Amino acid sequence: MLVSIRRLPSLAEGSLRKSGIATRLSLLLLLCAHAALFAQSVQISSATASHGNRVTLQVSLTSPRGYEPVALQWETTYPGNQLTPVADGVWLGPVARKAGKVVKCAPKAKSSETSGAKCILIGGQQQIPNGVVAFLEFRVLPDAPKGPAHVQMDHGMAVFKNLAHASFNVAEGVIKIRSK
């Protein structure tokens, strides 16, 4: 007579397996919740302008309470055949100014269709509250095609007091170009 002996897992081994899965799930949920706390959101206003006129767009920041950044970095892209920046093209908004920040931008390499700049908003350890952090100012080129000119902010990053950082959403504003 043949007897087959199969080893059954002990209750403790099963508990360890379940505990390992539970631990991994808990860690994943904690990381997701933690990442959501740092979820910064940036919006760009839209506007309408005629050929040859100046137009200013507002850049607004929304941060979860208690997770306001101390610095921001982003890239701005716009259609070079429709718009040109006025002076530096970017200046401080009221909440960034009140927080003691400065903004510096450097031109990005131009393509046949787009121009842009890489910008950083920094200065001190004071957090940047929600509100208008910057203004983007352009002049509509005299020979710009009528219609929408899309201004984008991407590759955005927020930096916190503890030097942790988080990326923020791509934002887009539209300048509707009309005839004079």
C-alpha cells in the first residue's frame, strides 16, 4: 500500500504570506496617498489680442494645504510665428513677490514652429501660497496668422522646504488672435 504524504502549510506560514501581501498593499496605498498630497496644479489664463498688441497671461498655482512649495521650475513653449515675449516675457505675480521670490528665464532652443524659455522661481525658504505666481507677457506679431496661439508650461517641478520635489501638470493657455 502506497501512502502519499503531503506537507500542509502551517497556520503561521499562511499568516506570513497574507501579512506580506497586506504590507505591500498598505505601503502602495500610503505612497499613493503621499504623492497625492504633493499634487501641485498650475493653470494659465487665456486672452484675446489683435496683431501688434501686448497680451498678458496669468500663471496660478494651487497646492494642497501644508504642501506649498518654496520654488518652482518649468518650461514655457509658444508659437514663434505668432508671438514674441515682451522684455524677459515673465514677471512675478503677487503671491510670489510677497514670498520674496525672483523669477529667471533662459531661452530654449528654437524649432521651426516653437520658441520658449526655461524658468525658475526661487528665493529664500518662504513657501509660495496659492494664487497668481507669475505673468507671461507677449506681443502678437504683426503678420501672425489669425486664430489660436497655444502657450504651454511643461516639465514643471515644485520644490519643498525639505528639498523633496514633485512634478506638476502640463498647463496651457490660449491667446486668440483677431484682426485689428
